[in-house]
Amino acid sequence: MGRYSWSRLNSHQVGRFAEYFVKMEFALSGFEVYTAEVDDRGIDFVARHGEGGFYEVQVKAVRESNYVFMQKTKFPLRSDRLLTLVVLEEDQSPDLYLIPATAWLSPNALLVGRDYEGLKSEPEWGVQLSGRTRPLLAPYRFDTAVLPLCQETPSQP
């Protein structure tokens, strides 16, 4: 088995790997990382760069192309809220994306909002990842998307 054989991991292991991987990438970018003891509010950790403000970070991992979502009640569309998406393709190193919550203010084929009116499911913000929508992720590559965060202070609600 190769180093990046994601299929050998169960969903709990994938989630744990993704969270640690993202924390390390933030640390390598100069952020202080503060871990939440309990993830009951959709926040996996908090990050801060220098004397700037704090960012609340949600981590999601996806194998190949798939759909991931966050409940709207736990993922407000604020400038201090971020989604980090870890895409795991078999036998390849992880791809990491950083999507500000405010990106869902302009939904498209990749970033969707679903309300499920009259149904049991809670309203959600989602990432519809497919071969067709994958190019829309390009502006959110972690290496480039994190740079502006190193120089700004997020506005607080």
C-alpha cells in the first residue's frame, strides 16, 4: 500500500488526518492555532496571525469527487469564518483549499445553498465537487488563499 492510500482509512481516520493536516498548514503559514475541545458549533479550531483577529475554521475532507456540507446554523456567512477543504484522491498527496464563508454570498455550481423547505433536513451550505465544478476551486487553493489572511484583520459580527 502506498503512502496516500486513502481507501484504507475509515471516515473517522480521514477526518482526524484532515484536521491535523490543516492545523499544520496554518502553523506553517505563521498562524497560532487554538484547538476546540468540543466541535458542537461547527468550529474545529481557531487561528490567528500576528496581532490580527481570530478566524473560526471548519475542516471537511472528501475522497475523490463528492458533496460536503455545513449546517447554516453552524456556519454563518461572516468574514471571520473559513472552510478548509481537504480533497483526497487515491495515491495522490492531499489537495487543500481555503474557502471564506462569504463566498457563499455568490453561490454557483460549486458553492451551493440548500434550504429543504418542508423537509426534515436542516438548511445547509455545500460544496458540490465534481469533474465539472473542480476548476471552480482554483481560486481557493490554500497556498494562495491564505496570503491575504496573513495581512488583514477579520471583521467581527
